[in-house]
Amino acid sequence: MTATEAAEHDTAGESAIDAATSRHEPQPAPGATPPRKPLSARAAAELLGTALLVAIVIGSGIQATELTKDVGVQLLANSLATVFGLGILILLFGPVSGAHFNPAVTLAEWWTARRGGDGVTTREAAVYVPSQIVGAIAGAILADAMFGEPLVKWSTHDRSAGHLLLSEVVATAGLILLIFGLARTDRLRFAPAAVASYIGAAYWFTSSTSFANPAVTIGRAFSDTFAGIEPGSVPGFIAMQLVGTVVGLALVALIFKPGENSAE
């Protein structure tokens, strides 16, 4: 064997060893949390994602009312558009920011982190929440612009009744229970379909049509259309959504206790 052949033989042997070694190195688990992106990128994802979500909700509501006078069909069209749109947005922005698009979810994560779990820091929450609110307002203006509506016209849709407020507690508690239940059972990879499906169902089983989101609630006040809410009803909705967040976290703590997922 010549010196050249020997060198080539050694190189080939090293490549084979490297390949064999790499096959045995630990690989990230499916659904594992990706490396954290810069906070600026995450804030942009939350702003854009929330804006698109509100544009979908308001825009599909305007389209529905222009196509039919049947309120049931209008709600069906609005809910279907929201289901598909929300699922896609979570799938797209989830790897960047977690796809909260919702101050209730962000605050719940912040509280979880304070208790020693995974979640956002105080600084991150302080960036996420304003980004979501600005995005929601921008999304409402965008939807109005796309349909030739006044860019800003306060909604006159009164939603202050007690049964609507109760519905917001239920809708938000269920959303928090779902998201954090999936996290506790290591099934967050199903979040795009699960969260979108829940919101679609809650459109129909709650009398408020499941806002379940303080930022979206604020954004929808800027459009006097099918999906709007008058500014005077906004504080009550947000208060009940925060109550629902607390209820949801309490249910998560009760049902999904850490270390008790295995069979006894």
C-alpha cells in the first residue's frame, strides 16, 4: 500500500467512525422547544400574528354580512375563517414566539414562570402584551381598509349583558386549560389544530362567541361591523377574561399536577 493509499484509507475510516458516532448522539425530541429567538423577532411575530388574527375575524365578518342576511350563516362563515386562519398562524409563528397573540396566555405563562415553570420573563411579557394590542388595532384598521369601511369607527355592538360576561370567563378558562394542559402532557405539537378547534367550538357554545382575548377585544372595538364590540363593553370583557385566566390556571394546577402523569 502506497503512502497516498494509506492516507486515503485512514480518511475513509475516520469518516465512517464520525458517521457512526453521529447516529448515536442525542437528537432533539419531537415537539421540543426550539432555541429562543431574539426578543425583537418574537415581538414582531406577536404583533403581526395578532394583527392577522383580528383582520381574519373582522374581515370574514364583514364578508359574511355582505353575502347573506342569515345570522346563523354569518356566524358559521366567521367561525370557519377564524378556525383555519388561527391554526395557520399558530403553525407559522409558534416556533418564533410561541404564537400567544393573547395577553391572557402571555400573563398565564409569566405567572407559570414565576412559580418555577416554563414561561416568559417580566421583560418579555412587558414587550409581548403591547405588541399584541398594537397588532390587534392595526388588524382592525387593515380589515376595514380592505372592505372600504371607515378606517376607525367605534363599534356600537353592545355586549355588556351578564350572560356574555360569564361566557368570557368560561371561554378563557377553557383556552388556558387547553394550552397549559397540552404543555403539561408534552403535546404542544398539537396546539395549532387543538387551539383552533377549541375557538371554533367556543364560537358556538358560548353566547359571547368566545373573544377570550383582551387584545382582540380591544381591536374589535375599532370596527363598527359584525364582529365589533362597543368601547363601553370592553372593560367588562377584559376583566372577565382575566378572571377566566385565573380559573384556567387553577384547573391546570388541580388536574395536571407535575409528576403525577404516570399510572399509580
